[in-house]
Amino acid sequence: MIIDCHGHYTTAPGELQKFRDAQIAGLKDPALTPSSTRLNISDEQIRESLENAQLKLQRERGTDLTIFSPRASAMAHHIGAEPTSLSWSRVCNDLIRRVCALYPDNFAGVCQLPQSPGVPPANSAAELERCVRELGFIGCNLNPDPSGGHWTSPPLTDRYWYPLYEKMVELDVPAMVHVSSSCNANFHATGAHYINADTTAFMQFLTADLFKDFPALRFIIPHGGGAVPFHWGRYRGLAQDLKRPPLEELMKNNVFFDTCVYHQPGIELLLKVVPIDNILFGSEMVGAVRGIDPRTGHALLRRHQALHRCVTPEPRGPGEVVRRQRPQGIPKATCRPRLTRGRMRCPP
């Protein structure tokens, strides 16, 4: 089974954005606030939004299961206050649950957290628990910068985050470190803010002892780990100068990169310098780059297909997952993949 660890519902029906627009309008005029968090979206609309997008790409590329979360750039934790973020997060998470219920063999849910600038991460623990225990989700997207590009929160290694980490460990779920939209004109969202955050998170992990306090805590740094693989020598040297453990020891079973770089040479570099057990196959589909490469005539997203050529026939490649038998009496929808030694596995 090939599991894509990084997918977003970027093709959701338009009613979702209409709800968000009304919610934002309600911040200025409460009379415009949606009266209910129930979306007028039918199952057929959900199917239509997926059949010619994520599901089509799954079939074309030969992947089996996508770890699926709400659209990252739409989390926009900087908009409104905590109640706004909670309402928006629940709406988005409930919609992901409907996707997973309609296509239990194709998608496993990951939740958006109701973060808000200046609000303790501990306040997000309840929604995480709801999504895992009630909706069957297998992880969360954690925004290290809810301010939207102004970086007002403490580093991810600060004890400020510990109550949320305690809940993650209790529930045995990982987090993907994923920022959202940028309201800082200096940082383009997907071209700068995302990559900045990925790189920043890794450096924060390098300089602290977070995993001594939480040896079972697991993070996925998306977009190929940001700039880290390209500057692997820099970070090795910094770790040495700062009397920190070697990078391989630092990452161990705690920090993983995905393969979402949209570029064959980038994928090859990633596989060459980063420990193979710390790489997960991830495509971000349908994500930031959707155009056609004029040099090849193929969609740039198809670059991820080449990952299989990089790892074949080696059976320990990052895109490969051991197929394990599901116990009798347990339906497919309740089989929750777990992150184990750099691979998503379906538990026995």
C-alpha cells in the first residue's frame, strides 16, 4: 500500500467558502454571522469535488490512501478571535470526516486546530481529542505561527506548547507542522511563508531538548523539509558547533520530511542526504502548484510519480508501506494508519 501523507481538501464545494465569507463579514456586523455551522453540501457535491481531482490523481499515480486535511491556506488563524477559529475548524473538520466516510479506502482524516494568536495551544486539545476519538482522525496540522507571518508565538520547543503535546502523545497522533496564509506582505504564502516555517521548525528542534521531554512526540515537516535538505551541511555544522546531537540522532523517530518539492532533482537530493527512515511520501495534492511544465508537457504535480523510480527496487523506500491484514470484525474505515519508523502503517 502506498500512502500519501500530505493532502488537502482544496477542491471543496463553494458552499464552504460562502460560510467562511459570511463568518468574516459577521466580525464587522454580527447580524451577518451564519446562524448554524451546518453546511448545505450534499454527498453528491462532495463526490463531484473529488472524482475529477484527488481521486483521479490517486488512480493515475497509483497511490492507495491519502492523509487528508482541510485546506491549509484557508485555516487563517489570524482572522477573528478564538470563537471564530473554533467554529471554522469544526466546520472544516466535520467536512473532512464526511469525505472519509464516503471514501474510507481512499482518505484518512487529519484535523485543523482552532488556534488563534495569543491563545494558549492547550485550548486546541479538546478539538484534537474530538477529532481523534469521535471522528477517527489520525493526526493534526499544527500552525507554529497563528499570527499569519508575524511570528508572535514562542518557538515550538517552548513549554507554552507542552499541554498540546501531552494530548498528542496521549492520543498517539503526529502533527504536521503547517502554517497558513500570510498577512505579512514580505512573505508570499506558499512561496516564502510555508518554506520559512518548515526551515524554522527544524532549527528550533535542533537547538532544544524537546524530545527528551517527549520521546514519543512525532512531527512531519512538509514541503521536503523546507530549505533543510539543500543546506544539510550547514545544519550538520551548526549542530556540531552548538554541541548538539548529530542530525540523524536528532530526527530519529521524532521528525520526518515529506517529498512534496515538485522537482525531480529536489526529490533525489532529499533521498540522498536525509535518512531514508525519516522520509514519507507526500504530494500535497491538490496543492500549491497545479500548472503544466512547458518543458515536458506534464503537470508539475506528476513529478511525484518519479519518486518510485528513485526507490525501486529497494523495498525500504519511503513511499512503500507494508500491507498488513486487518483483523476480522474491524471495518476498513476504522483502520487508522500510524507513523512508525518513517512509514505509515495500517496496524495489525
